[in-house]
Amino acid sequence: MFSLEYLNFAEFYDTLTQNVEYPKRAAKIDFLIQKYLRTDTEGRLLLDLACGSGSLSEELAKLNYDVIGVDNSPAMLNQAMLKKLKSSLPIQYLCQDMKELDMFGTIDITVCMLDSLNHLQNADEILQVFQKVSLFAQPGGLFIFDMNTLYKHHEILKDKIFLYDTEQVFCTWENRLKGDTVEMQLTFFACDEESGGYYRSDEFITETAYPVSVIENLLKESGLELLAEFDADKNLDTPEQFSPVSETTERILFIAQKPLS
């Protein structure tokens, strides 16, 4: 069953995330792959899990990876396909729930970025994804992902309201913290070119944060070995430089590997 999440958000997602700096994040992923990947293959088959509108998939394909993008939102994949039509990059997109991932064979590298895993409902669902990644990973293959921290949820996002005003859309983004989960109510006002008036659409999204120890234990339970953890949002201008995780880290970058034997 496909998700109706991001049905309205997909149209404005790229406009509202222009600060993500996808080329720089792709360059850091590429550096980590060169440093940590240990397989008997060429190591170019890369799965972009929860690929969304395909911006990161595009950048990784430009770095000569054979990219498969998977997402559960047809609306987001439609945006990804529009990018592919313009770039002509050989990216394959599949509409799948990442908890029910089903690949044609083994994968050298799996990435899941921009706190996509935080959107899962609980630790059991995260474990399901980790187990699927482990199942389809080539021995020695990598799993590179990031997740928002408890600090970010409780100190940065908690009960905050953000306003975005662009030529395409005006957006109000209202957060409510319940436990370790942030409930996000997004309201969009966009111009209707035919009538000249504005139309409203809404999106409701949740993200849950977890102690780092929980994520580490879930990786171990799924048969993946944790190699390193870094601050995901620092040193973006320097691909080879990484900062350690601190008490004020907002997003952690995890590098895990499927053992060779």
C-alpha cells in the first residue's frame, strides 16, 4: 500500500529545502564510501532509501554511482521523475515501503538521509528497515544514514512555529512535542495561476527521536556492525572532515557495515 504522506508537501518540498546543500552531502557520502567500503564488487550499486524528490539521488548519480531510489510516496517520486527527465541520469525509481524493501539482488551501499528514519512510528519499525537493509546488503557493504537527536527535538523543534515565504508558496510550520515525538502541522498557501487566487493545502507529519544506544542496539540486532558516528550537519564544505557527536548535535550520521562473513 502506497503512502498518502507528502501528497501536498511534495509540490513544495524542493522550494522549502533549498538550504540542504545536496551536492556537499553527496560528496561526504562519496568520501565515506571510498574510506569504508569492503566488497568483492566494484561498489557502485547504491540504494537511496526514502529518496523523496530525488535530489540526493541525482547528485550521487553524477558521482557515477548506479542509483536505485526507493520511496513510499508516489507524489514525491513524481517530482523525482521530473528531475530525471531533465537530467537524463540513469536512476531507477521504485515505489516501496522501506519496511517491506524488496530488491532484485544485493546492494553495495544503502543511504537513508535527512532524518527519514525518524518518520517511522517506533523502534520496531526501524528494526524492520535495518533487517531489510542487512538482508539485501552485499557482504562488506555499507549502510550510511542519519537521524535527528533527542536534543534537536527537545531544544530546537519543540513547540516552535516556522514561517516560509517564497515566490511559489507561503508556509506555516507548527511543531508540537509529545514525549520524544514532534508532530508537525504544515499549511501551504499557493497561487492558482488560472484564477489568480490562493488555495490552501495541509500536511501532518511526525518524527520520533531515540537515544543513540537504541539505534546502536537495533543495528547489532539486525546483523550490522557500527563503524562510526559523526555530526551530520558540520563541515559540509570539507568532504574529508567530520566532527564528533556532542551534546548539542542535532543530527547524527551513522556508518554501518554488513560483515564480510
